[in-house]
Amino acid sequence: MIKAILIFNNHGKPRLIRFYEYFAEDVQQQIIRETFHLVSKRDDNVCNFLEGGSLIGGSDYKLIYRHYATLYFVFCVDSSESELGILDLIQVFVETLDKCFENVCELDLIFHMDKVHFILQEVVMGGMVLETNMNEIVGQVELQNRMEKSEGGFSAAPARAVSAVKNINLPEMPRNINIGDINIKVPSLSPF
Amino acid sequence: MALKIVKGSIDRMFDKNLQDLVRGIRNHKEDEAKYISTCIDEIKQELKQDNIAVKANAVCKLTYLQMLGYDVSWAAFNIVEVMSSSKFTYKRIGYLAASQCFHESTDVIMLTTNQIRKDLSSPNQYDTGVALTGLSCFVTPDLARDLANDIMTLMSHTKPYIRKKAVLIMYKVFLKYPESLRPAFPRLKEKLEDPDPGVQSAAVNVICELARRNPKNYLSLAPLFFKLMTSSTNNWVLIKIIKLFGALTPLEPRLGKKLIEPLTNLIHSTSAMSLLYECVNTVIAVLISLSSGMPNHSASIQLCVQKLRILIEDSDQNLKYLGLLAMSKILKTHPKSVQSHKDLILQCLDDKDESIRLRALDLLYGMVSKKNLMEIVKKLMLHVDKAEGTTYRDELLTKIIDICSQSNYQYITNFEWYISILVELTRLEGTRHGHLIASQMLDVAIRVKAIRAFAVAQMATLLDNAHLLTGNTQRNGICEVLYAAAWICGEFSEHLEEPMVTLEAMLRPKVATLPGHIQAVYVQNAAKLFATVLRGHEGVPADSMVAQETSQLLIDRLPLFVQSSNLEVQERASCILQLVKYIQKLQQKDVEVAEEVTALFAGELNPVAPKAQKKVPVPEGLDLDVWINEPPSGSESEDEGRKSKGKAVFAKEESRHTKPRYTEVDEKELAKRREVRKAEQANNPFYIKASPSSQKVYQDGVGVEHIPVVQIDLSVPLKVPGMPMSDQYVKLEEERRERNKADKKKKKDKKKREKGEKGRRRRGDSGPESEEDITPAHMVDIVTEEMPENALPSDDDDKDPNDPHKALNIDLDKPLADSEKKLPVRSHRPDEVLKSPMEDRQVVEVVPEPKKKTGKEKKEKKDRKKSKEKKKKHKQEEEEDLMGAGSEEPVQPEETKEVAAPPPASTPEAAAAPASTPRTASGMAAVAPDSEPEEAKDTEPEETKSSTHKKKKQKKEKKKKKHHHNHSDGAGDESVQNGTVEEEEPLPPMSNYALLAENSYIKMVCDIQGNLQDGSQVVVSVIFENKCDSFIKSMEFNVLDSLNSKLQRPDGAGPHDGLIVPFQLPPGISNEARFIFSVQNIVMPQKLKGTLTFIVKTDDSSTHEKLDFKLHFTCTSYLITTPCYSDAYSKLLESGDLKGCSLKLEGVNQPFHHLLARICFHHHFSVVERIDSCASMYSRSIQGHHMCLLVKTADQTVSIDAKCDEPGLLGNVLDEIKLTFSQC
């Protein structure tokens, strides 16, 4: 089971939080701070697993994270998840974001938290991994977006605003994130 | 209209959307909070508008603010509104917001039930999908119960997208509503073979989660998973399955054997590291489960260790970490194979990554042996010096102490070395673990007698150099060691070379800056030292000056402590000061006082086991819960204050548990105890005894005297430049061992020449030197901790009682009863409306205590095929049973109302009952058609716990938890609910199960209950218990029908045919079956003769046996507990249709409420009203006769006035009540 998914930037600003267990808002913030504190002091070339962190703790739980450019993607999982599997899942998730946002950068996450949530919902549901096949995920997300569009969209304005903001050049996340270091074959599920 | 729309959309243009909000927050960095609060005000305005688009926009912004830590629960209702929008765009936002901020105590959740149900059945798959996703985050027990059926239907949806979501969410539903697990499980199992890989993966996921918590219920799925494992190519699925196998193998070693081969193949073939790693992990689990007597698996271990070594050596830190993690698992069972990689692990201690270092430390803990302990610790000490961060250094410190002290100092051969390690550790500044070091020092000094002299010398040095440790007491936890040092010096002061010096050191003015509890110890032990000094110098005339000087020293210095703000210090100091003053007077008169002063501190101290207090058995006849005095009323807070105070005193005492002296225990007693202890120690394998070999060493001169204490220059400050002193011991120890070995070698050489090479190996080679070769440096007398006499064994169970997964410990192999196949559906079943709400209550009631059920169910393992054939036969029976079960429960009018209230429609509510009863009924009555012998054996321990019926009735009643629980619950409830009784005292356990018949093979107990649904039926539940060591099968139950009562046989059976009991009984197992009888006349009690025939099957033979019995249908068994309102009751009495009768019972000395409970329980009455010692009760027969009782009690006399419309029945019931009370 995944207990929580946190995305925050290099300064600890939350970009997306998703708890699969109830915590009050102030506790959530404290968890984010603490997790950021733990993760941020680690070099990039140390392992991606962390034990401890009192709030999310319990001996069964681990933090598994990846650091991409300006963002940390942190998953808190228990022992029923494969550590390397989750690392790979983070990779899949980020690649999916990359596809959906076309060159995803922190700004996409900042301004489209809702969309990131919708994408995440296709990957993890209620703390359990729902889908690991990127094409499948992207396909479902796109179908839903199309549906939204056919309903007239949420609003037209954001699109303009976003394009305006996107021109501000903020550090982009690396396009091709180093996939080679962990040698998990992303399961080749046959599309249906 | 059109204008309004236009206006609305124009308004909207000025609303901020999410992006505007984010941008605004970014632009208001300095007054973010203020900006956000204005935004929230705007949002509140927007939420008030009718336009759903505006609301959705507002909710979307709230979701963002929630992420920033703002509580948005106030908008919960608006979120529900947005969720129920018909547009997918808004619905999705609503569900997202709900999933972020709803939780179980959000009250609006209950408004969502119908909306969610609507969305789940929406033709649009994405509406359904969004609802499922949202629900997965905020599902509550109520939602789970209400929607379980809808979700179950979705598991067979045509779209795989929905199927996989529905399958996944079932896990959450199970957690919240465990009753749904059994009905849903077959379908879930089907999904393991779903054509869509996503669905399949989801199903595997869910089952793995379930199985992880309660693996034994899923053993039967092993073949299916095995097939999946060999056929699947999906690594995610493979990993999950392999992990699952890891959880299953400890329960079924045969599975492990089967797994080894395919797993090894996978290890060799896969390129995916994650898969490889999980395979290795599971192989390790298999090996652990097979660890005994499986020599031919050493190849597998080698393979695992090899692969792990590759992982650890990999440059990828993640793999390194995981390799170490898995290595520590092997270590537990195969330490040898890991120890050969010590070099690699020690290398990992140098890693820059803290996670890896910590893992390596964990491994080291298990790798130490007598041989390498010193070396490993030396290495760790180096790291302690290097470590910068205090957390890691503290971790190192605790690890060193853990490693050394593990299993009662098993690996320490030289305690002087250990003491010096501890002393070296005191140099760590700013560590939090001062108390840990201190407690080690105390422990070693107390328990290792041989080391005391050395320890005292070291501690004296520490005290002398206390200023080095107390640099900054505020942040320095290390000064705690002074506590230990002072105590050791005081307690074992006879070993001190210069007690005067130490005494002086303990009374320096600087001591007053130490924490109070340490000062207190200083003062107390100064007194002990004083006693020692006196004893040392008295009698010798030249020294009497010294003694007097000492007194003067104390008198000079103690006033400082008398002024202490710490109460403890002050009290002790002033006490001792007066004492010393008195002694001084005596000294001046040349009176010898040393002996008397020493007597103050005489007696030996022994360590007390930490759990000793807890284990003191409660003496017979002492009830700890009884008040000694009546509690003062109304002063709750004061009371509490007193309690906590008492607690604090106790805790304080405990922390100084080394203090108390046992001088008042007379010598004889002490001697006796010592004798006993010695005898005990002689038999204790962990007690290091003076073995012949160590004796020899002792003679060889490497004993205590030989350890050159002088080598350590005690006068220099602790930080010896150059080589730390523990190193000297390492060297010494090496030398000693070498010499030792050489000695041995000589001896051996004389005998056998060929073993000569052994001795030449050096330390560090993982040479063949065996543990036994290393003898302790000195006789180590590790004093065992004292325990009270008759200490109770067994520790408390540490299991978390709140674990939600407990509830999911449900047997899944048992085929579903017909009625169980569906989850509770809230649909109409009008003919049963009358009684069903109460059954619904039952369902609710079961939720908090599902555990009870499982024991029962476990034994209901059935053989699938057989049960299919038999299902028809039992169907009818079961249905009857359910009703029987339902009607046993007292109907509670008030509760009925409550339950019926919340959901919108009360009739569907009612109808949920029939479908849900099977769960309860089967739980309660365990209709178990077939139990498969082999599987039953596997789970035997638990089964016997819950279902074996001991010969003694009382015992049986205790075990038979389920039944009497339900009954007595019912009875208890009643008196509380209907009457005015306040039940405080627990009711004695009661059971209606009476012995039916018994022989050396089998025992039958039965309970007879009327059936409300059918006025002419009685349900007999019989528990069969196998008492012999053989298998009992082919049981046939037959009864000679009378004119009045007939056993109901299946259609087509002749009137004299027996009923086949639908299960077999392995040895020691019991199970329950139900039989229906039809009766015509219920006025008279009945007796029916019957026979049980069965086959007893042993390994080589089988014999036919039979057992005759007599079924006694009392009139009570025709009564059904029925509640009655007091107004209805009085009307009934006024009607004049009832005829009276009365009964007097003498000498009943039970409490009145027990008496009532007994009548309720044994005779199926319910309390209508109770006033003081008078109660009215009501019951109804299956044929609708009313029966009213008025029970009064006074002076051990109970009078019962009864009225009933059938005098015959009444008379018989009263006779039975009389009988009940004459029996108890």
C-alpha cells in the first residue's frame, strides 16, 4: 500500500499532496516539512530509500523518492510494495506527466495541480497501484480531457493564462530522465 | 433568462480561476496569508451562487488551498453539490476535492450515498471511474456497506477500465466492511484470470494485500498463483505474487520446496533487478521456513548470498541498500554464510550514504562472535570518532552497546575491555545516550563480580575528571554517567584504593551544578565512602586523625547540598550531615563507630528483572479491583491527582531500583534464597559457569590478578594521546588467546600431530578457530536477574487490537451458502418486514467484533464438490436456521427505530436483513456441511481453542464464546434497555447447551430454540465433539418421531431415515449441526429418543459405533424472547384473558439482576420494567401464547406471579424455572 504521495520543490513548497490515510491539515503540513527536511539534505548520489520520519513512520514504512530537477517526488509505502517497483512507478508517473504536459516543468504542476491529480488518479488509486502502462494511462487521461472539452471545458481563460506563464522560462525538468539506472522492464501490458 | 445566463458568464470572467489564484499567491509573497484570506472570502461568495460552474471553480481553488494547509472542511457541503453535478468536468473536480478533504468523521458523507450509487451505475464509464477513485479515498463503513453490492456488480463490468478500478476498491470495502469479503471473494478470484492484464494485476494486488495480513486463509490459492507465476510476463504481477509467496511459505513448507526451483530459474533468467531482488527475498523466506533439516539447500543460500553480494557491490546505491537489507534476513538463519562477507559489510560502514551505513550496522549486530567482537567494536569506535552528525554517532553508540550487551553479554570475553570501551564512549560530547552508557556501567559492575575492582578504579578516575564531562550540563547528556560512576564507587567502595580521594572528588563544589538526581546519588554515596574510610582507618591509632579529617570534610562540604533546591538532595544531605556530626562527636570521645556506620550500608544487592514486579502472582483471594475504602464521591479530579502522584513516586523508585537495600530480610532467608538461586543458575545454560577450561586459564596466570591495571595511567586525563586504552585490551586479549591456543596446541600435539596448523592462524582470517576455543579472560559471574517466586510465565501479547486487518481474518475456502452469495441488497422483501430491522441491527453489531466469527468459520472448511451435491439438502435447513438465529435475538424496539432512521427508505432497509443474516447466522450457529480433514488439521490450534468442548460444562461454556456471548448479550441488553436496571456487575457465563449424550468417541451437546417464523417448528443445534484420536465420519442422526414431534427430513426420505450430519470430525474437533423438528402441541414438554450412528476410522480399520440419546423439548424451548412495551404489557394484563399461577423460590441468594438475567437467558424472557427488586417480564411462545411474569424478591425469597393464556404451558414453564434455580 502507498500511504502518501508528496511532490514538493527544492524549497519544500508542496506541489501536490495525496494522502491515502486521513491526517488533519496541520499534520499534513508537518509531514511535508519533515519529509522535505529528511530528503533535501541527501545527496543526489545516495540511495533513494529512507527509513524513519516519525509522522509517517512505523517500521513497516519507507520513503521512496526521486529528485528531478527542481522537484522531489516522494512516495511513502509499506513493505508490501517492491522498492524498486515503486522507483519505477515514479518514473512512469513522471514520464506520463511529461507526455501529458509536453515537456513538463515545475510550472505545469504549480498551475495545474488539478490535472496532475487527475493523472495520478489513473496511476494510483486509494493507495494501490492501478496502472503501470504509460500508454494506457495517457490514453485514459486524454479521453477524459476530450470529454471535458466536449462539455465546454472548465474555462477557456486558464489556457491563455497558462500559455502566457509558460513563456516565462523556468528551469525545465529534464526531458529524458535517466531510466537506465534501474533496470526494471516496465511491464509491457498489451493494450486493449 | 438568456440575459441572466449572459450576466452569469460575464460575472464569471471576473472570478479568479485556479491559475489566477496561484498567480496571485505568487505575487503576494510577503503578505500571502492576508491575500489568501481575501481569496477565501471570495470563494465563500462564489459558493453562495447558484451557478454550478462558479461553485466548481471555487471548489477547485479550495482544493489548492487545502494543499497549502488550509482547512476547507467548512465547504464540505458545497463539495457534495459539485460532485452531484451532471457534467463530468465539475463532477471530477468535486470528487477530487472530496478525496482530498473528506474523512470518516465528515458528516456530509452520508449524503453522498445515493449520488455515488447513481454515478457508479452511470452509462458513462468515466463518471463511474471518477466516483470509484473518489470513493477509494473516503469510503466509510456505512458507504462500504451500502455500496458493496454495486461495486461488486462493477467487477464484472464490460469495460476493463471500470473492472480494474472496481476490483481495487474492493480492498478498501473489505477493510471497512469485513462482511463483504466472503461474498465478494469468488468473483475477486475469477478476476485473477481476467483477460485484461490490468484487471488481473489489480486482482493480484488486492489478494496480496489481503493475504499479507492473514496469509493462512489464502493458502488454498497457492496453486492458482503458482500457475500465474509461471505464465505471467508482467513484472508487477510477478513481483506481487512472489512477495505473496514469501508470506505464505512460513505456513506451508511444502509450498516452499516447490517454489525453490522456479524462483531459482527466475533469478538466473530475469534482467529486471526488482524481480531478481524479490525472488531472492522469497527464496530467503523459503529457506527460513525450511531451515531445519534441509541440507541440500545450501546451494540456494549460496546463490542468494552471491546475488546479494553483486547487489551490494553495485555502484547503484539503491541496489546496495537493498542487498544489505536482504542480507540481514539471511543472517537470522544462516549467519555463517553471511559472516564470510564481513569485509564487504565493514566496507559499507564507510559509505557516504547514511541509509547504507545504518543497514550495515544492523548486519554487524548479527555477525559478531566471541572471536570478532573486539575487532568489530574497534572499527565502530573509529567511526564514532569520525562521525560528524550527532544522529549517526548516537546510532553508532547505541549499536556498539547493543552489540556488546546482546544475549546477556554472550560475546564479551573480557569485561575490562568493555568497561574501557564504555569509558571511552563518555568522551562523546552532546550525545543523548548518557543514560544508556550509565545503565551499562551499572549493569556490568553489578552483575560481573570479577570486574568490580577494575570498574571501581575506572569510575573513580571518571569522578576525578568529572569536569571533562560536565562542560556544559545543559546540552550534555553524558553527565548521566557520573550517576553510575558515583554509585559504583560508593557501593563497591571496598575495592577503592584511595577512597579519600574519591570522596573528595565527590564533594567538590562543582558537583552542585549537576542535575538533581545525580547530586542525590553523590550525597548518598559519599556517605558510603565515608563508612569505608572509617572502617579503613579505625583501630590504627595513627590513622584516627585521617578518620576525623574525613568527618570534617563532610561537615564542611555537605551544607552546600543542604541548600540545594532539589528536595531529594536536600533531604539526603541534611540527614547525612546530622549523622556525620554525631559520628564526629563520638570520634572525639574515641568511640569506635566504623562498624555501626558500615552496617548502614550492609547487604548485597542483586539486580531485579525489569518485569519482576509485573510477574508477582496475585495471591489467592486478593481482588485488586475491589475498593479498599468506598471511593469518595464527587472528587474525581482530586482522586486522579492522587493517582498520578502515586505513580510518579513509583516511577521514581523504579528508576533507582538499584538503591533499595534488603537489610531487614533476615540472614537465613537470604541464605536460603541464594541457595535456590545458585541451584537455578547451575541449570541455566546462559549462566556462564566456571568451566574447566577457564579454570585452567586462571591457573595459567591470565586471570584477574594478571591483568595489569597499572598499565593504564589513571592519573592522566581520560583522553590518552595516541592509542585509546581499549586497544590495549584488544592487544592483550590477542596475546592471551595466542598463548591459550599455544597451550592447547601443545597438548594436542602430544596427542595428535595433524592438527598442528590450527594455531598459526591469525586473528582476522575467518579461520577455523571455533567459538569454544576462546575462553573468557576471567571467571565471569554474570548474576542473573531476580524474579519473584512463582513468577508467572508468558508475556503480554503485543498485538495491536486496533488493527483493521484483524477483521479480515475470514475463511474463504468455505463455499458460500446460497443465501450468502449476495451482499446485502436493500430491496423489498415485504413478508419479513416485521422482524428484519432487528436483524439489520445484528449486522451492524457484528462489525466491531468480527473476530469472533472467524474462529467458527475456520472449522467450516468444506469440500467443494460434496457440498454442491448436498447444497440442496441443506438449503432448506439453513434457511430455517437463519430464521431461528434471527429470532433468538431479542428485538429492541428503540434500536430498531434508530437503525431504520438514517437511510431514505425504510422498507429496503428492512429487506437487507434476510440476505445479511447468513453471515451472522453461520457465524453463530456454524452450519457446516463438510469439513475437510486435512485442512482442518492445519488450523487446529485455533480451532480447538474456539470449539473444542471440554468435559466440564463450565469450561465448555467459556470456550463456546460465540454462543453464550450472543445470548447473554441479548439478556444483558434487555435489562438495560427495557428496564431501569443498571447492570454493573458482570453476569456469570451462561450457556443453554446441555449435554445430550456422550461416550468414549463422541460427545453431543444441544440447544433447543423455537422458530418464530413457523409456529410449529423447533430448531435443535447439536455440537458434536470428537473425543477420540481417530477420525469420525458418516455420522447419521436419527430420532424416533412421536405423534407430536417429528424430525424434518428432506423430501423423498422415509419417515425412519436418519439425517446425515454434513461434516466429518478429525480428532479433537467439534462442529455444530442443526436439525429442525416440527411440533404440534407445545403445552407439554416432550422427550424423543434418538440414535447417532457413525464410523470411527483409524489408520487401518474402521468400526461402526452408535450413541443413543434423549432429546428433551422443554416448554421453555417453545418460548421466544420478545420485547414488549410497558403500556402494551399492562393492556395485556388488563384484558383478563390470562390465567394466573404463582411460584415461590426459597433460599435464592443471587443478586436480583443475575436472577433476571438467568430467567431471560435460560427461559427466553425479556424484562419489560424493573423497579428496585421487582420486575415484570414477558415472553411469547412460537404459537403466540403471551406469558407474563412478575418477579419480586425479598430476603432470599423470590416470588413469581405468572399469567398466560395457556395454563398448561405456564405451569410447565414455571416448573422449569424452578428447576433452573434449584440447580444453581
